[in-house]
Amino acid sequence: MPTITRSIPAAKGDASARKPTKNLTVTWDTNPLATTTNKKILTFDELPEHGVNLGRKQLARLEAAGKFPQRIQVSEHRIGWLAEEIKAHVDAQIEQRNK
């Protein structure tokens, strides 16, 4: 587990204020599974905010052809797309254009 140690000066007015007198130790969890629970699912209405201005039928066609990230069934009547997959798709489109 990574650790950062930082010296903190003594309180103002103290004669030893110029010398570090305390150490602060900060640790954090670097477990990769801890970050996987923070995935954002975008709704159809949020796609334009992320650079995707396509209709529902066109998205379905592109998904079926494997040219767009697959939707996620969030509930019985709700679908969405993973924000990181949408970002990767848009970035790939930009990269392809720049070739």
C-alpha cells in the first residue's frame, strides 16, 4: 500500500517553527476492483453530451454490426451505455479520422 510522508511545521510563534516537527502519513487502497464500482451508465438522452448524435434506430444498426458499444439492460424498460466505452468509441472515431 503506498504511503506519503510529509513534514508539517510547528505552530506559528513557536521557536522551532522553521524545523519540521510532525509527520503526516497518508495511505490509500490501490485495489483495482475498488474503482470498478464507479462506472457511469449513460442514458440515450445523455449520449449527445458525449459526442454521439445518432437516432435510436441508427444506434441499433451500428450495435448489430459491431460498430458501436453494446447497450446494457439496466432494468426491464431501461437501457444505457457505459460512459467509458462511449468515450473510447468517440476517441477511436477521432483517431480514425486523423489517419
